[in-house]
Amino acid sequence: MDKNRDTSVKKTFPVLQMSCAGCAAGVENKIKSLEGVNSAAVNFATATVALDYQPDKIDAVAIQKAVQSIGYDLIIGEDFQQDRLDEIHQQKYNSLKKKTFWSLLLAVPVVVIGMFFMHMPYANLIMWAFATPVVLWLGRDFFVNAWKQARHGSANMDTLVALSTGTAYLFSVFNMLFPQFWQSKGLEAHVYFEAAAVIIAFILLGRLLEEKAKGSTSSALKKLMGLQPKTVVVVKNDHEQTEVPIEQLMAGDIVLVKPGEKIAVDGTVISGDSFVDESMLSGEPMAVHKTPGEKVFAGTINQKGSFRFRADKVGKETMLAHIIKMVQDAQGSKAPVQKLVDKIAGIFVPVVIGIAILTFLIWLVFGGDNALTHALLAFVTVLVIACPCALGLATPTAIMVGVGKGAEQGILIKDAESLELSQKINAVVLDKTGTITEGKPQVTDELWADESVKSVLAGLERQSEHPLAEAVAGHFPDEDAVAVTDFQSITGKGIKGVAGGETYFVGNRKLLTENNIAIPEELSVKSDEWSQSAKTVIWFSDSRNALAILAVSDKIKETSVAAVSQMQEMGIDLYMLTGDNEATARTIAKQTGIRHYKGEVLPHEKSEFVKQLQQQGKMVAMVGDGINDSAALAQADVSIAMGKGSDIAMDVAKMTIVSSDLTKIPQAVRLSRQTVKTIRQNLFWAFIYNVIGIPVAAGILYPLNGFLLNPMIAGAAMALSSVSVVSNSLRLKLQRRRTPSL
């Protein structure tokens, strides 16, 4: 077995036509039963299956055929594009949207007539005309899926929807066409078109909400892939430039990068120099100066200069490709949380069907003179009262209230899974830059020996391409910058220029020392103090004396310290990870009160750290704002993105803090607790009607007092269960308004 596993292949394929968690389980069980398949994990949320199989025993085509044999499909082509998957999802969503709209529109008049105008002329015919397209056209997928399940000896929610609506519809048609059958037995011929139409409409609404929540899963990957340019300029024979598609680029090719262009692949600079924005990989805001011999990475953005580099890693070997793969693996490996409704439904559906059939048989045997009449009525009543309408509304309505309330507070929540898990969070991993800190360098301190030359410093820095120069220039917005001539950039040290006949220098201390510039003791002491606080010190001087020093750093957000304190009071362990150096990490951790921190962390190490915490049994939330955080966000149990960060981080994350205020995280945890509590209450109310109603519908009271529940009353009880669920969710909304802490 070990030998076989050594030769096994691990791949992830898209799965199509799944409509519920039961479908995912069916596909997974089918694949697992095949010889040569070591493991299979179907993720309903991402519509994929992660496979580990032995190619010498079974191939992808055979697995595909097995999946197709039970009514689903597996996409096995290597070149199957993410765009095509997005298109399929969008088509499904658009189709559901139309069906939901029309079903709700057609169901309203049926309900109004059935409840209030049932004795008006031609009432039954009008209701039949409106209900028929809802059941047979808009709801046809429920019957198709139920038939698929029946063919393979299983049942799911589609089965119950199909049975209850189908029976109610056919029973109503029979009663409408042949009312004398019941009238001859002294009974009134009721119709239940409104029950059939409403069930279809509400279940479609629930499916639409679910599909919308899953819709953005692939968009993050799509944006990651979009970071790589489609074409590159290859240089041959030192001067011949040719634009070629990225797919044709080979390792060893020389690539020209112009100002503002994205770097296509990983490589090594061989000529020229420039500053490159690597924030999408490192998360750090400062552009990195690239000179010959320096490494460059796919997806990063060149700034003002141009250079040539040798392609070292292409295609799937680049760092960007590895990040994409990590995001895919982390998303695909997490099976969706089996919500309480799914667990109960797995037992509930076959039990209800069994009770309905058993009820029919018992009445048929012991029903006396009207055995068939009572048997049929009881059978229909059980199925109608057990309809999953409230069950379908229980979670979506609470989610809609919770998500809406979160949005009011600046917390965007994508799905029920995040709400369900957030209440259990006991470990939070925080990125530093843009999460705890502002995310861009700013001048935090300054000390001047001569303030009369501020305009010269502003003039010099506005000509510099260095990322720190932007922070300094922005610090003097009201200064009239002096015109500077003979501007010169000194690699690795700073800049110099001439203004008013005097030469001025801006840069590090080494630049001043090499030019024999006198440094006052006061400036020297303050410089050492700032350096120990992990701040970058910029020196400014003329040709003889140092004139000023400025400290530049990424400021801690005003709310970060309070947020750290609140989370620690809630019993949550905090961990800060940053790509910055250890000294900076230590300083930020000390200033915010974070006890666990780690500096110089690479993107894949963040993901590994999250995984280690999970292996210790912790429920981990990852908070970040950059592309470098995306793999860790996907790996975490709950992923939270800062709203002012990258689009990709926000797409991967299940929650987004719009204001980038960390105090929203403890608020989100409290919001989660309230919403999950409401979902559980809703599910209780959804099922209590069945627990009480099904035995009554089956006729348990008939031997005692002769009471047999009318299907019409059963339909009203079904509607009441839905109303109670919606009302409970709205009560939660009102309750939250009285609870400022949320």
C-alpha cells in the first residue's frame, strides 16, 4: 500500500451539477468506492473534489464516468479555464435568480386567494393556473434531483420538497377535477395549491442566497492569476527585442522591464536598476531597490526605472504560482461546516417519508369504512406539515439579519460558516503592516539644527524616486520647494543636489560620514534613540554640517492597542507575524501589548504557522490585508481582511473590516454568538412543529377524541412555522439595536 501511495497522483477537479451537501456526499462516496482511489474530499462550497488516486489502477476518465453515472459531472481537462468555471457559476446564479423572482411573483396571488378568497368564482382554476408553472416549470429541478437520488437508493431535501409539493399539487388537481369523490363521503374537497407554490418559492430563495454566498470563491484566484502579464519583451543578442506570450518564455531568457510594468516571472537582475513594489508578496509598503544580482518576483510592479533580468523560474515554479497553489489547496481542503440543518435533514427526510407511508398503511388496515379516505388524507397531511419551508428559511433569515447588522457596523460577512465559527475563536494571528499599523511610512519625528532650509529638503525629496522620499515630501505639503540643480542619486546611501550655490545631502549617516560632515551631539543621540525604536532615520545636511534628522516609520493605528486589550480579555491568544525585521516586530509588539510575535516571516510561513496552531486544537482567525496574507487567510478557520488592503485578501477572506479598525474583530465575535444563537432558535421552531405536528397529522389523537388534522390546517401550521422563524430573526435585529456593545 505504501508503494502504491508513493506513485499516487494528487489533483483537484471541478464538480458540476451539485445542488446540496447531500449531493457532495453522494459524489464523494461514489469516488471513494472505486478501486485505485486512496482518498477523495468533495467541497460543496468550492464545487471541487480533491483526489488522491493511483494512475496505474484508475485514470481520471474512469473517475469522471463514475461521477457521470450518478448524474453529476467532473471536469478533468488540464486546460479547463477558471473563466469557464466562473461562467458556469454565473449562469447557474442567473437562472436561480429568474426562477426565484417568477416563483415568488406567481405564488403571491395563490396564497392570497387560498387564504382569503377561496370561495370566489373559479378560485380553484385561478390558483391552479398560477401554481402549475411554479411547480412543474420553476420547481422541476427538485423533481429531477429527487429522481436521481431515488435511482441510487438515497434521499435528500430535494426528495422531501418533491414529495410534499408533488403530492399537494396532484391531490389538489384531483380534488379540483373530481370534488364529488369526497362530497359523496361527506367531506369537503380542499385544494392545497398555495402550499405547493410557497414551498417551491421559498426553497428557491434559500438556494439563491446560498449560491450568492459561494459566488466569490474563485474570484480571488482569478485576480491572483491576473497579476502576471500576458506578454513579455525578450531581449536577444543584446539588442533585438521581441514581445512573446508568457507561455513561451523559457528559463534563461533575458527579459526587459519598463517603468510601471508588472514583472512576469522570477529572475535575477543583470543590468539597470529600479525600485520594485513587492507589497503584493511581502505586504511591506516600501519599494525595494533592485540592482544587478538582486532577485525579482512574478506579480511585483516596477516603478520608474528600467532593467533587464534573467528568467530563473517560469510557469508553475514562480513564487506567485506557489501562492496561487497554496490558496487553492487551503480552500479546497476545508470541507464546508456541516450545519445543524444538514445533519438533522439527513435523518429527517427518510424518517418523514417513512412515517407518511406507515401512516397510510395503518389507516388502510385499521381505518374502517373510510379507510382509503383517511389513509390518503393522513398521508398528504404528514407530508404537507413536514414541509421544509421553515427549515429552508431558518438559517438564511438569521444570516440576513446578522450580515445586515454587521454591515451597519462596518463588518462585511460572506457566509454562515464564518458566523458559525467566529464564536469559537481562541487564537488570532495578526499581520503587522496595514493591520496593526497604518500601512504606509510616515515622518513620525523630526529634530532641526536649522529650520530655515526646510524648503531645500522638500525640493530634494520631490526629485527622488526612493519610497521614503515620498513620506518626507508629503510631510512638507505647505513648503515652497526650492529648485534643485545637479541632482544625483547615490546608490545605497541617499541623494545630493545644489540649491543657492550650496551642496546638500539627504540619506543615511554613512553618506554624511564619507563627506566629512560634522554631526552635532544632540542629533547623534536622538538618532540612536529613534533607531532603537525601529524607526528609519534620514539625515539632512549641507556640505559642512548636519542640519536635521527625521524619523520615518509605519505608525500604529490608534485603535490597535484597545483591540488587542479587548481580545485578550475575551481569552483570545494573539500572534503577530510580519515580514519586517525582528527589532521592528519586537517594538510593535511591546507598544501594542502583544505577547507572541515573529519577524522576517515569508508568505508560506504564515500559512504554516496557522496550520501549526490548528494542529494544537485552536480555532484560528487570520487577520491581514495583503496578497502575501492570502494563503494564510485561506488556511485559517476564520479569515478577516482589512478593508483598505488588497482586493485579493478581501476575496479570500470570509470577513472584511471596512474601516480597517481592529476593534471590529471582538465586535464580530459577539455578533457571531448572537447570530448562531438565533439560527439555533430558528431551527428549534422549524422542527417543533414537526415534532408535535407529524404525530397529530398521522392521526395519533383520532382514537382518543376522533380528531383528524385537516391538510388545510396542516398548511396553515406550515405557514405559521415560517412566520415564527422570520419573526424571531427580526426580533434579533430589534434586540441588537438595544445592545450598543454589538
